[in-house]
Amino acid sequence: MRSQSIYKVPQGKLLKISVEYDEKNNIIRDIRITGDFFAYPEEAIELMETKLRNVLMEREQLLEKIRTIISEYNIQFIGVDAEGLTQGILMCKP
Amino acid sequence: MKEQWRLLQTGFNTAYANMAVDRALLVANSEGIVPPTVRFYGWVPPAISIGYFQSLTDEIDVDTCKKLGVNYVRRITGGGAVFHEKELTYSIVIPESHPEIPKNIMKSYGRICGAVMKGLQHLGIESEYVPINDIVTGGRKISGNAQTRKLETVLQHGTVLMDVDVDKMFSLLKVPNEKIKDKLIADVKQRVTSIKHLLGNEVSFKEVAEAMKIGFEEEFHVELIEGTLTKEEKILAVKFEKEFFSTKDWNHRR
């Protein structure tokens, strides 16, 4: 199922996330991360979206995966962080 | 002797051409063939630009834009949707390694916004930088800014509001919750301002540009020398307009 969230990151920007959620297996099938935040380099967001496919929709797993991607690809987010992304994704869970 | 940077006054252009020129400047600067450059420009027809990460159809009422003859374009910079009508837009491109540009992104926002604030001061307007990317006066936003760093080069562009029509702006933008749209519009009217509102009279684009020129010169201790786009920049701009900014692929990609 396709599910969306809108999440205002504390002291940050407005995150709008759309997830194709596989309820049976509790995983992300597909994800689109949009909003008025900043990320350097910008193209890293597409990479992040690809890498989040098939990740378990649980706080711990999401947070760890996002932190790993950020550090591996040296991504700098402004107006959002790993916690904010995790929260926005989890809010897509019905 | 003061360092000399280039000043470009490219006048009023379409959203696609405007974004293409900024990207062309970034590429040309990264190749070391042009000095750091400050550009002032406007938008005709009026246009909405959205941030790189935004969903076009989530943010923009495309049908109303078409009906009112308003262009829309996706920027290469992050940030939010902006309605460009009565404003001066600036851009600056400069190597990341330039001593005047802090390595830290947030600090560099503050520094470049400092130039805009000094420019406003020359118009008699006191303002302050409010992180992440706003300049406010009396608690109200007068300038929004967005920066990208590519090819070891900084591009920051931003608006200086000369006048603002919040009702028109909201007829072109979508809001997350239609039920509270009226309240949102009322709130935004309280939270934005413009040169005209603050000074009580219209100030011409030319006057604002003159003040901003001085602002950039003072902030960066340089002399801005008016120049033109190089042949290569023009070719690049035409290419970027055709291949990216005027295409559905680019504008609707998210």
C-alpha cells in the first residue's frame, strides 16, 4: 500500500515522505523523500531512496541504515537529520 | 588593491533561462575561466521555483499557473517553493576554496546573507539572518536563500522581496490542508514583508540592485566590475535550459 506522511522536523524543515509499504513483511518496497530541506550533494537523496528499499519498517533498523548511508556517502543534511527521516518514514506506517 | 569580481545584470528572463544561467555560471566558475561572480536578475513572466527535493505536484497548482501565465521550474538548490514576481534575485558563484567563503555550509549562508543585509541597510532597512536560510526584518521574512555546492564551487541564490502578493502566491501553491488555507494565508501575511511595505513607497529594481552591489562589495571587501556572460557560458546556459530546466523530465522528476 502507498502511504504518505508530513512531518515538521523540530528546528528544521518540512519533510514529506511517500512509502510503498509491504504490510505483510513490514518492509519498505519503495520510498520518495521530498520536502524543503537541504542535502549535499543533492543527488544523494536518490541514492538514499534506493538503499532504503527492503529495509524493515522499525525505528532501530531504519535509523541504523540511514546513519550508515549518511556516513558512507558523506552526505550533509541541513534542516533534517537521521532521526527526522526515521520519524517521517515511521509515520507512513498505518 | 581590492580583488575584482564580476557583476552580471542579466535583466528579466524566463524561469528556465534564469536557472540555466545560474548553473552555467557554476560550471564556468568551476573551470577557473571566470572570476567569482555576482548576478542580479528578475523573472518575466512571474514564476514559481521549487527546491530540488520537492514534489512539483505536491507544491504547485499547475493548472492555475498555466491559467495565470506563471512559469514553474525546479532549482538545483534545495529549500522551498518561492513565488518570484516583484523581487530582485541575486546569485553568487565562487570557489569553495576562496578565503572569503567559510568551509562550513551554515556559516557560508550567514556570510552571503550578510551581503544582502548590508544591501538592505543601504536602502534604510535593518535586518538579521535567521538560520537556516532566511533574512528577516522586524520578525518578518524579506529574503529567502538557497545554496548548493558542486564541482568544488558554491552557488547561492536568493530573493529580495520588493513587493509581495500573498493571495496570488497561495492561488498558485498547494497547501497540505485546504481546511486551514485561510488561516495559513493570514499567518503568512504576518510573517513576510517587502521593501515597499517597509519604506512605504516603491523602490525600483535598479535602486535595489545598486544597494545590493554595495552590500556585496562591503561584505566581501571586493570591487564588483560589471561584465557580460562569456561565449561559453551562453552556450552552456542554452544547453541547460533545453536539456533540463524547460523539460518535463526535470521539473516533474519528483
